[in-house]
Amino acid sequence: MPSHVEQRDRCQTGGRTFAATTGTPFYRLHTAADLVTIVLTLLCHGCPLHAIVAAFGLDERTVTAWLARAGRHCQPGHHHVVQQGQVDLQHVQADELWVKLVGRRVWMAMALAVPSRLWLGGCVSPQRDRGLITTRVQMVRSCARSLAILVCVDGLASYVTAFRCVGRHPVRTGRRGRPRLGLEQGLLLGQLVKRSVQRRMVSVERRVGLGTAEAIAAGLAATGRGTGINTASIERLNATFRASLAPLGRRGRAIAHTATMLTAGRDLVGCAYNFCWLHQSLRLAAPAGALWKWQERTPAMAAGLTHHRWTMLELLRDQVPLPAWVVPKRRGRPRKPRQQPTLAAVA
């Protein structure tokens, strides 16, 4: 869009003007925002890239660049709203799914808050190792108001080690020296171990990783997830992501070329899932006298992060505020105070 017709804002502090699209995927784009929004909406609803190219007559590199812009925009937005330690998680489920790229395969780990169905984030790694699990546990810690939560995962042994490391805090007794580290009170971990023979599940074992079986059963009953350890919610989320992002399909031709594009698509779908998509299990009965029967909610509304359902255009135009400017610390010798010149007395 030419600069003489674009909307510009003026900074109240410095007085300089800047484009209203600064910090959004529409910055310095010569394409209408409506078309970009439609294309990104189709991408996060499972439409393959080649279908969009054929329907709108766009270049494949153009659509890929728009997806990369949207992913880079959604990642700090998700961090600013969700990963600020203000969410009452109560019950978390985590899992990993493998994704086929061109010439290789990677693992994508994700986590979900079960009561609000809030997507807490994800990370991508070429290996399913302790580093991937620790990164995901730290992500859950950054979202939680308190780590006194119930976590249900699969039988990977790295989960117990990762939660023991991340869930520690210093126990101060008033004595001199470094305080010892103690595990967070109320942290519960349950594991669901599945054994398969020739791709058919033959047995299921429920194992207690942290806490007691009675405490885990009480946590499951409090969040309405039955009495047995399960990972049904995160597996349903994995199916939603595979249906909403074409490169996640197990047998498809829309394979992602790089992990960067896979991460961009994951962040776009995750933010749309949290802020734009209504979840049927989260709806509440409408108040008496209302014209509608149900009050629909998104996961972000159920978690108390927003008060309304965002549109896709609102998600893409949301600008993350910059951090407050801090005066840099000056190193070296302190400056000598200047002496004010004295005026000579006139006789």
C-alpha cells in the first residue's frame, strides 16, 4: 500500500509518525489485508498450499512468506498473553507427535490445560529426548500461576526427571549459605504406559510418578476427567492440529520443507485455536431471558485471558506492546558535576 494513503499514528513521546500496521503481518505489504486474512484462515483450517495457489492465482513463495510473517507475529503474542504466569492450570496433559518433513522426521511436543482447553504452546526437536521434555515443562511453568497441578503424560521416563528439576524452588530457613531446593507442594504426575504389539495396543498401565494415587484420583475428579489417569484431551488436540495444518497429515503431499515453516504454522493454528475458535465443551447456559440458549466460549475466554471471541483479522492486527525503556547503566568513572558560571557583579 503506498505511503500516502496508509494510516499512520503519531508517538506521544517522541512525536514521530509510524505506520498503523507496524508490528503486524500486514506491514509493507502491497496486497489487501482482506485477501491475506482469507488465505491465512484457509491455511489454519487444513487447506493445502497448492490449493490456495490454484484458487487465488498467487505465487507459492508469496503464500509461504505470509505464513512465515503470521507465525512470527503469533509467537510473541501468545507469549505476551498466555505465558505470563497468570493461568490457573489445575490439570495439564502433554504429549508428542512426530511430523514428517522433506528428507527427515521431527518431534513436536505440546501441552494443554484440560479445564479450559487452553493450548499452552509447543516446541520442535529432531529427537524425542530429555531436552525436548525439559523445554516443554519450562513452557508449562511459565504459564502456571502455581505449580500445584496435576499432570498426565505417557510413559516416557524423562517426564519425572524434568518435573523434578523445573518444579524445585529454594527453601529458605534463615541460615547462611545456599538454600536447599525443595519440590513444589501439590505437584502430581501420573503416567499412562501403553504397550503395543504389531501396532495394536495389548495392555495399559497407570503409573504414579509424583504424589500418591489418592491425590491423583482426587485431582481427576475435581476437573471432571474421571478416576483413571488418561491423556484423551491432548490426543484430541493432536488430532485437531493434524486436521487443521496440512503438513501434519500422516499421509499427504503437503509436507513442510523446513522446521521453521512448521513452527510458523503451529503458532498460527495454536493462536487461532485459543482466541478465535469456539469449543463446544466450554459453552455455558445463557442467563434467563436471553435470546440465545448457550454462551459460547473460546479457550482463552474460559481461562480468563480475554472477554470476547477474536476474529482472525483482530488476531493478526494485535500488536504486542514494547517493554518499557530502561536507561542503560553507565560504566566507568562518574562524571564530575559541572560548575555553574557566576556572573560578575556590575559596579
